[in-house]
Amino acid sequence: MVITVSLVALFGLVLYFLLRAGSLTYGAAFVAAGFGFFLASTGAATPINQLTNSVIDALSNL
């Protein structure tokens, strides 16, 4: 749960800075957030979470 909250905060900050820099429009940000929301409710959510956890574990073991 801590990793998920951290990743949400990280992606939120990246999205915020992209919006502030003008690299991303508000419409595109809305579509990206909607995509993430709907992706989380599909069968792809479990493999994505497992992949993320594996990468974080691998990085912490370096």
C-alpha cells in the first residue's frame, strides 16, 4: 500500500509539472487520468502491480 501511494504521488507530481510547463494540456491530463482509472479496474491491473513491485524490489536490492 505504501508503494502504491508513493507512486500515485510521484505520477501526480510529474503530471503537475508537465501541466505547469505547458508540455501537457488539461484535456490530455484528463484522458491520462481516466485511462489510469479504467486500467486499474481491468484484468491488467494485477500484472502491472506485480511488475511494479518486482522492479521496486530489484532496485532496492542493488
